[in-house]
Amino acid sequence: MESAAQTLKNLNPDIDVEPIAESINKQNVSQLVEDYLIVDALDNLETRLALNKASLEKGTPLFHGAIYGFEGRATTFIPGETPCLQCLYQDSLPGDVPVFGATPGVIGCIQAVEVIKYVLGIGDLLLGRLLVYDGRNMKFTEVKFSKSIHCEACR
Amino acid sequence: MTITVTMSDLLKRLTGQSEPITMNANTPLECAELLVAQFPVLEKWLFNENRKLKSLVWLLVNDERINEDDFIMALNDGDRLHLLVAVLGG
């Protein structure tokens, strides 16, 4: 944790990094998130749903990214304006997730672009649009999605 | 209705079907049933034990994800159905 924080500081000495050695769960998620923008770089549905709940409660944007091998996804959720993460995901592939290191790199950069655009108030965010990255065939496509009337998180 | 069906890379490799498939179906649910008949390996990906469509694989009609209420929506000639797996690794 400390070495990760130091690596980030080395890359950009102008940023403040506060490493927190805790697992995110339903109990502590609200406190950990505080009022910061949320960038979802997790690896499982349960914890992502906890982050989604905190996002909805605080009215804070959630910048979402996910991967599986050479495939990646990214979108931006804004409470009250877009569907939420739980509208989109009720299930995911079980078992270990293969990680090809470049894929989270691609998706992480897209999330960073979304955050910067949001902060600056420029451009079109991925609102109600899921960007789908297919690294094996090097294709980007886009999927539109809408609120689920059955979503228990944001209805 | 004549529908063109495509799959995400993960499902292409699972089924060995890399090219788009043309099929006659009236609803997305019917498409899913025909796909399972053609590729039995998709059964456990698409349907649960009660033969209801799972949310593990999303059905996209003309690039828009449809929710469960739309699984029996009427399709039109020339519609495109795409199967996309919900992935949440990081």
C-alpha cells in the first residue's frame, strides 16, 4: 500500500495520496468515499454494489470500469441523471478473472478521461452509454442502456 | 422476422461461431432459445434452472441493452441482436 502510494507520488509530486489499508464493505464504504468522486476500479460485484449505494446516497458520480481478459467496459453513472450500476449489473461471470495487464490500462485511461472532463465540465460523458473494448479484435463499440424499473438501488 | 445475431468475443470463442448468424425469430427470447438449440454450450450462460434468461449475458437489440421486461418485445425485420457477457473483473 505504501509503495503504491509512493509510486504515484513519484509519478506526480503535486498530488496528495492517502493510502488506506482497508477492504471496502457496506459498513465502511460511506466513510471511505467521503465526498470525493468515485472511480470504480474493483474486481467483484458485491463491492461495486456497495460503492454504487454510496454514490446514490451522496449524489456523487461513479466512474465505472471493468475487464475480463482482453475485454473491457467503461461508463459514467451520475445519480438522478443516469441509470445506476445496479440497473446494469445483477450478475457477473463467476470464478477467477483473467487479467491481461494492458486491458485495465486502457480502461483506466478512459475512466481518467471521464473524470477530467467531469471536473472541467467539458465534452460528452459516457452517460447511459457503455463503452465496450474488445482488445483481441481491437474494436470499440457502444451500448445504450436505460434505468431498470426493477432496480432496488435507484428506483 | 429475419434477425442478425452476433456475439461478444468471449462467446464467439465458446461457440466457435465467429460470423453473424441469420435467424427467424419474433422476440429476443425466441432468439435465445434458437441459439441454445444451435449451440447447447450457451444453455448455462443464457438460462437459469427455471428456464428464465439470466442477467449474466445481456441481450442488445440494435446496440441497446434490453431489460427483462423486453425479452418478449416484438422484433422487426433487419433487427440486430448481440450477446454481451457481463464482466466485472478489475
